[in-house]
Amino acid sequence: MKKKKELTAYYKTALNAFETDYDRIVKEQQSLLEKYEESLPKPEPPKKDFIEAVTKMSEWADKVHRKAEEQKRSNRNYYER
């Protein structure tokens, strides 16, 4: 068991020697980024109220457009008389 532990320590030291500093830094930063992303609050899907509001805005825009067209027509009719 003592020999096994000693060889394991040498093996780990050899692996660390083969690995470059850049690789270690990249791994550390990736793990930090993953932890940070996990800590961020998850965005909620849009609520139905939002979808309804957008639909109403579209309907309102159509009404405004129709009203403006009616005013243009009535102004033309007034000046044509």
C-alpha cells in the first residue's frame, strides 16, 4: 500500500508537469465561469399579460391608423366642396 501511494504521488506529479500553465488557467477559469453562470437568476418566460399587452398595442395601432385615414378622407371631402 505504501508503494502504491508513493507511485500515485509520482504519477500525479508527472501529470502536473506535462500539463502547461495555460491549460490549468483555462480549466480554473472555466470552472469559475460555470459557478458564476449557475449563480445567475434564471430568466422567466414571458407572462401572458405581456403577450396580451402586445396584442392590444397592435390593435390600438390599427385603430389609430384607420382613424388617421378617416380624417384624411374627411379633410379631402371638406376641401373638395
